[in-house]
Amino acid sequence: MVGSIEQFMNLVMPGSPVTPLFALADPLLGALLAQADGEGIAAWLPALLMRIARVVIGIGLVIFVHELGHFLAAKWCGVKVEKFYVGFDVPLQIGPIKLPRTLGKFRYGETEYGIGTIPLGGYVKMLGQDDDPRKMEEENRRIRQVSASPDSEDEAAEPLTAAKLDPRSYPAKSVWQRMLIISSGVIMNLITGVMFATAAFFYGVPYVPAVVGDVTPGGPAFQAGVEPGGKVISVGGINQDDQLHFTDMATSIVLEGTRNPNQPVPVAIEYPDGVRNFQLTPAEVPEIPGIKRVGISNLRSTFLGKSVRSLAIPGSTAANALTPQDAGAAVVSINGQPLPDAGQRDNVAGSLMLERALMGTPDQPIKLGLKRADGSAAEVTLPPQPMLTPGIGFAPGPITALVTGGPAEKAGVLAGDEIIAVDGNALIDAFALPSQLAIRSGSVKLTLRRSVEQTPQQLDLEIPLGPPSRTTSPISESGSMIALDRLGVAFPATAKVSSVAQGQPFQIGDEVKKVAVSWLDGKPSPLLDDKAVAENDAVAAIRQKLEQGWEFGPLDTLAKLVEYYQYFPEGTGMRVTVDRAGQIVEVDTALAKGDAFWQDRGIGLAELERMQVASGLVPAIKLGWESSKRKLGEVFSFLGLLVSGKAGANMVGGPITIFRVADQESSRGVAPLLLFLTMLSMNLAILNFLPIPALDGGHMVFLTAEAVLGRPINEKLQMQLTMAGVIALLSLMAFALFNDIRRL
């Protein structure tokens, strides 16, 4: 069972600001499928099998080490070990078909070693000990010494004492020996967890640094005025000036936000002009219940995506300009101007320059100088990405967030104000505003509607535009929030029509309820074509929603729909269902170019990544110890939050989640997989030592009671408690598996 917020986050909230369209195009195992791109199964099957093998071996190793601890301690104490299994060898039958109990087994000496068919753990079967309550009485009979007196009463009715037990049985050993045997699995996991982490840092751990790439529109970091390019040097209880990992920072924020809701988290960020200290209160987002964030994403690099699918969003201007030969290339110049530290993986200044050029000039073509992976030079031109509309613009909702000390706040704008005109033009489109302001200079006049004591008032404010700083899209799918960074305001887009293109049968004030897509010439957009659907169920679900009718909800937001159709062919048909003054009306239209430009041209950039390598064995051990201690603390914190009800049950995951996270980490290399195994080792150690009968912790409770009372706990009571523990564990595993399936 997954007992870690970090593991959950690895699946549902990666730190990268890369648009979710890339997440659809290149997910987990889908990444390998995408790499095929017509090259055939032989091109990617070996890599897929290798990744699966690494995951299976890694997880199996953690289980093996735990059981090895029990095994070695039992042997040292003179206990007969009858079975040593990784996986469970229970009988399986589907209808008339009986499945094998094991994948392989052999006997060496008195012990049977094997790999069970069910990969949910492992066990060491000792003489006189069985976690199956139904077999406890049978085990007790097996280990009783046969009485020499034929006239003796039934042995099974006599009290169980060490003198009457097989001396090599588990119950015949002293309390301290049994405690050693029971705790040795956990001890081994703790030791090997540190060893895994030590090996990872000795080998070299690639990690995404805690450098601010951008802030979520309207989020806590946005409101506090956090700017891209800063290096986070401390957060919550973590102080690590030089090599703070983005995931450690994000995990700390989530834990703090869950543990102390509505309390600010101290975050120190280093900029060239010094360290700035922020107090950021994490906020929940609708698509991930229970997870609170401050809205900081990591920085992308100056290198293009490595695979064809991650190179550009299909249907974008970048996809038309880039070729497969450009995959993995380094961007070395923009419009003839060399990037600082061009070609370096860890290039914060170059990344900021590239991202701001892409976001800051949406109406201009951008010429990129590339150094390809094969060493050759190339130059590509990214044309502007025209903004496509179904002939309507969407009205901005009331302003919900202001940057502290930003231009709008200084000018007197208040939360709750509504933008009803820009420079006197009332026909505004919320989604077009960011790109329109990005290319402006000087100041802008906003006409606002403000309610004072329930009385609407209108006011005009001249607001100077701040410097452009945005490095990612100013439009967030979450809540359809839109940021006007140069003004320092954010607001949600509404489904209400605010402008209508000439000749379109819409009316200002219509409220869009549903949008259904009819593909041009019957051919779906390259983003959602048959190949993409075959590779990814998520793509298939999106396409089905679009074809049957996209209805707005917490996950299926207006902003997500608008983002998708930016990469559809011009002329794609749409049937728009609107509420017109209480009457439902269907309008047929088609996507066409508007007057504005979309700021995201669809280019795919790899994450900014660094390598943390220990300078020797002793530093590696120190780093391994610190990492293990931190992960151990995270698991403890998560369990505490789960028990207290502060953490949602949706954060619990089972074998599918574990496998998916392990696959994700193994795809990044050996060191990330080793760090994941460290987390899994700590997870296994703590969960096994919980005071639940049938777990190691439950056995320790019984043994502690025996040591205090001077006699074993009543066998019948132990059996009943163990049965209850087994039922509780099976229920928890079923729930975790249900969560896994629900996330697929």
C-alpha cells in the first residue's frame, strides 16, 4: 500500500508546467508506444520489457530483504524455517481453470524457497507460526511434544508451555528471541533503505531543482508576487540552500498545507538581488481533492523534447515547424541572439530568456537556432499560433486575485471588480486578453464594475503595464483562471458570450452549456487521431467527450476545451448549445482565426534537470541517511494525517499505483528507482510495524503483553484478533486497489 503523499503526487501533480496536452501525448508506458512512431514493435519492445524487469526486480528486492531479515533472525535463534516466499502461493482458480500457485520453487535443506503467483508481498513460514488464523490450532498440534504416557489426556487440551513444544518451533523461543525475529524484517528494510539511497547518491541522482518556473494564475504564489527564476532555498522545515529537489519542496508544502490548513508556509527564494521571504498559504484545487498547493511550477530547460510526441503538440505551429531530427536538440539562439550558457543542461538564465521570448511576442515569428543531438546545426522559425474561436468571445468573471504591490492593486483595483471594457472596447474576450496585453506598452485603461453596498458602480482606471515575466501559459485549466501578469490580476473565464464575430448567429449574453465537435472531412485532429486514441485511453475519453458534447464541470473546464481546440484544424465544425434568456438554442458554427494570438505555440521543452553526485562514500552515506530520514518522516506524517482525517482516503494507493510510480522513476534511470525503493522500504517498514494483528507490529504487541504478564495471551483471543486484523488488511487492500483502478 502506498502511504506517501510524494508517491501520490508523482502521479497526479508532476511539477512540470508542460501543458496537459503533452501529458496525454506522452504518458508513462505510452511514452514508449509513442517512440515507436512507425518504427515497429522491435524498436520499443526491448525498452518496455527492460523497464518492467527493473520495476519487478526492484519491488521484489524490497520484499525479499524484509523477509530475509525474518529468515536470518529465525535461523540464528534456531527456529525451523519451512518456507521462504516472495509473493503468495495461494491457490487460484477462475472457473474451471486452476492457475499455478507459484512461478517457481525449490527445496534446499529443510526450507522451500519460491516465488508466489500473487505479487502482493511475501512471507517466511516458521514451524509453529502461521498468520492464517484458520491454521493456528493445527500449528499448535504440530509442535506439541508427544506424551510418553498412553494414559495421558488429550494433549491439545493441555496448556501450551515451552517444555512441551518442539524446541525448534517459533513459540518455544524466549520472548526476546521472538521479538528479534519479528522486528528483523523492519530493521532490514530500514538499513537497506539507507543503502539504496546511499547507492543512488554515489551513482548520481538526476533531479529537478526547486527553481521557480512560473506561478499558477490566481494562486497563492501569484498573489504574493513570486517571480520566475528564483531558487527556493528553504520551505517549511527543509533548509537546503544548494540542492533542494522540486519534489521535496512540493511534498513539504502539501504536508504543511494538510497538517495545518489555512496556515501560511514560510518559503525563502533566492534571486540575483537577494533572498525574498514569503508566507504562502496552500490552496486546494478542484481536480485533486485533499491536495493543497501554492502554485509554483518548475522551470523547463533550453532542450527540446526527446521523443517525437514530446517535441510539439500535434496540430500546433511548432509541430509544423519542427522535424523528428530536432528531437532532443538544444536551443542556442533566439532571433539571432545567442542564449547565455547555450548548450548547458543547467541553464536558468537561458531558459528564462527562451520562455519569455515565446510568451512575450505571440504575434511575431520566432527564429530558433538549434544544435541537434547529432551535432549538426539547424535553424527553425516558429510562426505565431493564431487564436481559433467558434465565432464568440467569453466574458471575464470578477477579479479573484491581485498581486500584492502589483500595478492593479496600486491603481486601486479590488477583488470582486469586473472588467467590462479595455481601452473603451466592451467586446472583450477573456482568453484573448493575455496575448493582447503581452504586446502592449505604456498603460491600459480598464473600465470596471464595482458593487458598493449592493449598488453597481462604474469606474475607469489608467494602469501602467508592468514588465513581462510570464514563462508559461497565462491560462490555467483549473477553474479556468486567467492571469494578466503585467497588471497583476487574475479572474476566471465564464461561459457567457461577450463578443460575436460578424455573421455568427450568437447573441451577447448567451451562456454556453455544451460544445460538440464534428471533425473536418471526418478526420479527427492530429492531437486526437486514431493512433493517439489507440495508444492512450485518456485521449480516447477526451475525444469521446468532444464528439458527444463537452459539458462543463470541475474537471472538464471551459479553459481546457478552449485549449484543446486551439490545435484543431481551422474549419472544424462545432455545435454549440446555449442558454438564451432561459431558452435552449443549438447553433452550428466552425473554428476560425480571430484577431488575437494564442501564446502557447505548442513547443515541447524538457525539464530543467541537475545531477547530485556525492564526492565520496562518506558524503554518499550522509546524503543517503538524510534522504531516508526525510522519507521516513513523510510516511509517518502521512499516516498521522490519514488517521486524523486531515488526509483524504483518495491518497491511498495499492499495487497498481506502486508499479506505476516505480515505472515512472525507473524510466528516469537507476538512481531515481533506487530512491523510490528507499521510500518503499520505509513504507514497508512502518506499515508492517503498525499494531495490527497479522502484521509484525501486532505480533510485537502480543509479545510485549506476554513479557509484562509473564504468560502468553490466550490463544483463542489471539486467533480472534488476528482474524479481525486479516479482515481489516484485506479490506484496506481492496480499497487501495479500488483507488488504483479509479485513477486509471
